[in-house]
Amino acid sequence: MALSKLLSGRARTYRPGFLARMFPSGKWKLTLDPKLSGRIRLSQGGDVDLSCLDIVSVSTSKALLWHTVEIRARGRTDNLSSLSGDASEQLAADLHAFINTHLFDLIGTETDHLLDVDTRLR
């Protein structure tokens, strides 16, 4: 997805393909919604909102049948499996763009949040 689609203000939803959703590892949904104020919504047995400020890393890996995107946040690690290679790379790139856009907005407009980030980094 192009960065302009991410910045369009519309929510973007990601999930494995239809057949992959039949496996236990394919039962997840990730939503990048600019209206959620710096949060990423992950549905994987229950809804969780991950703060962009808490996400430490996003990486991809290849398993025997499919690829996985791993999201590491403070206190948790989530694996989004059952993706093709291209889909996993695109999801990781979109996550990076979403998080970076939020951080750029904080730096540019939210001094109080920037001080919060500084406090968390210490």
C-alpha cells in the first residue's frame, strides 16, 4: 500500500487470506486507523490496542508454509502468521509508516507528548 493510502484518513484492515483463516494461527485481524490516536488495534482472540509509543520492533520471518510479522511491544510479543511473503513485507512496511507518521506528528505538534516519550526513554 502506498503511503498516501495510509495518510488518507481511512482505516486499513489486514488479515490472512480466506484459506489461511481456517488454521488457528490465521485467526487475527489488524487495523491501522488514524482516528485511534496513535494506536493499532489487534484482534487475536480478543481486541487489544497497541500504542505506537510502546512498539519496540516490527520484523518478518519465514516459516515452512507461510511468513509471519512479529510485533514486539513493551510487555508483549504478537505474531501475525499465515501471510504470503509479499503480504508480510507490505504489512511490516505499513506498520513502520503508520508508527513513523504518528511519531512525526508528535514531534511537530505535541510538545507534551514529546516530553512523555523522553521520560519513557530514560
